[in-house]
Amino acid sequence: MWPWEHAIMGYVAYSLFCHAYYRDSPGGLEAFAVVFASVLPDLIDKPLAWEYGVFEVGYAIGHSIFFAVPLSIAVGAIARSYGRSRAGLAFAVGYLLHLPADIVDGYVRDDHLSFWIVLWPFQPDEVHHHAHEHTGFADQFFVLLGNYHQELFSDDPSTYALAMLGATGFAALLWLYDGAPVLRESLLAVKHGLERSVELVTDSRSR
């Protein structure tokens, strides 16, 4: 599953949870946390595998259930100590959803459930059949992106591609309904900064 697809799924899942449980929309920090966490496993494993050759494939420590669960608990505890429990929960939702999403994605694409991708370091020899040459992160990314683009804009796009297009549209509408978190806070920060600057200029002139 592509990073932006993980981000879409993570945001939608957390936003719907917020509406159902808190009767509220996600705040900016929560939205950032869930999106960042939803792509973090790939940000950890893909460069280490494709660029530096630390791992055989891009499914290693970042995708491991033995790393993901303790990390989510630790981030949740730290967030709670700062009075940001919902941000910690958002991080856990984004990160932990990434793992089963990759398993399901592999089943949809290849009709095979590859549970090994979340079991590092206890991975079977099967991992070697999925290894990529260490051609560099950027090179490998653009090769796969080209394949994705070809699939998405072919004359006969797959059901999966059409479903992801629909999910993207739904996520965009949901984000707007939520008040465009992150963008909203960024614009408010800029507004407050400009207002503060005007106040300082006005005070300096009045003296």
C-alpha cells in the first residue's frame, strides 16, 4: 500500500472514531499525528532497505508488531503526560493500522496473505523472494510510482485502483467537514503572528 493510501486510511479511521466517540472533529495535532504515524513504518524501513541495504526488504523493524506496539504505548504515555492523550491515541491508530493494511493489500494484489511482513525479526526465507536490488531509495520509489501510475490511468483500471480513488475523494470531503485540521491551525497561527506584528509596529509608533 502506498504512503498516501495509508495516510488516507489512518485519517478516515481516526476521524470517524472521533465523531463516534468524542462527538467532535480531530484537532490539528491529532490529524498530524495520525497521518505522520500512518506513513512512519515506510519512512523507517524503505530507506534502510532500498538505500542502505540494512534490511533485505522494506518490511522490517518499522513494520514489526514487536516494535509497533511498544512504540505506540510509549508515545501514548508521553502524550498523556503532556495532557495530549488524543494525540497519542491518533498516533497509535495511524501506526497500528499500517500493519494489517499492508497484509490485506498484499492479499488483494497477489491473492496471498503475507503475515511475515509484520513479524521481523522472525521472518522466513520467503523474505528473500521479495527483496529488491539496492538501487537507491529514489530510484526504487519512482520505478514503483511509474507502475502505480500505469495501473491507475490504464484503459481498464483495477477495482482496487477505483476504490482508492473513491477513498481519496471521501477523505478529502471528510477533512473539509472536519474544518481542514492542520491547515486551519497553520492559517490561524499566521493570522495571530500578523496581528501581533501589527500591534508591535503600532505600539512602537505611538511611543
